[in-house]
Amino acid sequence: MDNLPDDQPSSQADQKPCRSCGKPIDPSDPCYPFCSDRCRLVDLGAWFNESYRVSRPLDEVDELD
């Protein structure tokens, strides 16, 4: 368990890449899993423009009651 004070950044091993630009980001960042609001909006725009697709057809278990 890390005993780092709150003001110290976490180690490089704890960081994950931003889902939009790939920049390393700490999981405790408020924008996680993105590095900024801009990257969050870029990702949202990709969904709106149908750049992303659902990988399989919906099954009965996927549908809500």
C-alpha cells in the first residue's frame, strides 16, 4: 500500500493512457478515464458521429425490462 501524501503524484505504473489522446493519466484525476474535458468531448463526438460501433447484436439478456 502506498503511503504517499495527497499532494504527491502517483507513480508512472499507476497511470493509464487517456482513451482519446493516449496521454498518461492518474486514475484519481477527476476527468478519468480522459485527461481533460476536451478529450471527453472528443470521445462523445465520436459516438455521436457513429465512429464507434457496438461489437455484437443485442441479446435478450441485454435489454432492460
